[in-house]
Amino acid sequence: MLAGPPARPDRGPDKWRADVAAGPYVVRMPRLADTTYLDHIRQESLRFRTVLADTDPAARVPSCPDWSADDLLWHLAGVQQWWTTVLRERPRQPDGAAPQRPADRAGLLAFFDQWSEALVTELAAADPAEEAWNWSEDHTVGFILRRQAHEALIHRLDAELAAGAVTPMDPLLASDGVDEVLAVMYGGLPPWGRWEPLDHHVRVDCTDTDQSVWVRLGIFSGTAPDGTVYADEDDAHVVPDPGTTPDVVVNGTADDLDAWLWRRRDDSRITRVGDEAVYERFLACVNHPID
């Protein structure tokens, strides 16, 4: 299970392959400390496990409607097993052999416990600057630390949605998550593609943390290795503050923005001002499900 960013043509994270690199993005929002990411992996994984242990295995996950609670448990367990393997075999890429899914809830919980603990152990022992394979341009352990903190956070929210017991996200982690989902999960550019920037900018403001992410809209084109041709698709990348007035400002709390961008929450608590046509183009770039 590669658990990478959305990829064309279907933008499903598990379809990403090693020959596709993340796109040209520049992160301007200050990162959290590496130890903070590690703490959040522990905390969010524990909350995820606690919630699902008391949830009907067959309960549906509203944010991932094809999944039951047990499917969600297996998903994050498999993601954490995969990245533990990446860390153990760094810097080379593992072969990606898929583990066998346990047959029942007890087996799933035991598998999750084993690999969640192993992931934390490997990350705690590693230097964040050390080289480690992944699908981004940032081939470091630090990338994995950040990515897995947000993976655990969003799937903790999925678990709570399945249980009907949603709790708030940490504002600073969610604020960092707004940047991460826009820059990493939606900002991927395969090496066979090209991105032509347009003179349109959207600023996404986290009202409770006073942090902002700038996004520049553009056009994606290219021919995939399988021969599929993509032409003139709306696409967007995180950029530094251009020093100009944004065409659109989107704002909300970090919790609401992060959940909305991950398609875990609707836009009822998100506000916007500016050019509606530009906003619609922005929506076309981010209105894709991520498991």
C-alpha cells in the first residue's frame, strides 16, 4: 500500500506509483517541530484505535462510503505497516508486497497495534534529515513524519464520523494540514506532465491561527505512460505570497478548512469573497475524494 497523493487519472491515493513525483510546491507556512509530528502520530493513532474498538465492525464510514469501520481500520493499519517498511529499508524503495488482511476484528486490532507501535519506534529512532524513499521530491524521514501525522489525523476523523462522536482537531496541526493537503495531496505533478500557471491566486486563511496558504491556478497537460492524453485541466499549486491582491479569499477555522479540503466536511462553515469564476476553477482542482 503506497498511500501516496492523488494521481491522474482517478486521483486515488493507492494508485500512485513510484515513477510519479510530487509537483513543484513551496511551503510558506511554518512547519511544526518533528517531535510534535511524532507526538500527533501517537495521539491520533490512539484515538483512532480507541474509537474503532467500540464501533460496530460493519458500521459505514460516511466520509469514505465504500468502507466499513473494519475497512477503515485495515486501511490505516496497512498504511502504517507500509511506511514502517519504508523506514526499515531506507533509502531503497520496498517491493510493496501486500500483507494479508486478518479475518476478524481482533486480528485487525492486533495488526494495527503491531504496526502503529513499529511506525512510531522507527520514526523516533531516525534522523528526520536522513534519506528515505517516498513519492515526493522531499526524500527524507521528515516528509514521512509530517505525512503520517496528517494521515492519522484525517483517519481519526473518519473513525469518529463512523462512530458519530467527532472531536476537534488540534488547530496548529489542522492549520499545517491545510498547507499539506493543498501542497502535497492536491499539488502533485507527474514527470510526464506540464503545468502552465495562470495569473489567478486564491488565499486560504485559517481564522483561528492567523496563517494563510497561497495557491496559484494553472493548466495541466500531458500524456501518461499508458498513452492517456490530458489537456487543459484545471490544476493548482501552493506558492509564496506573490505580493498582490488575491482573486479569491477562502476562510474558516483550520479544523473546518482541513476537513473540507479532505472532503470530510461540507462548506457550510467556509466563507469566501472574490471572483466566483476563479473560485469555481479552484474548486475543480480540489473537489476530488482522497481516501
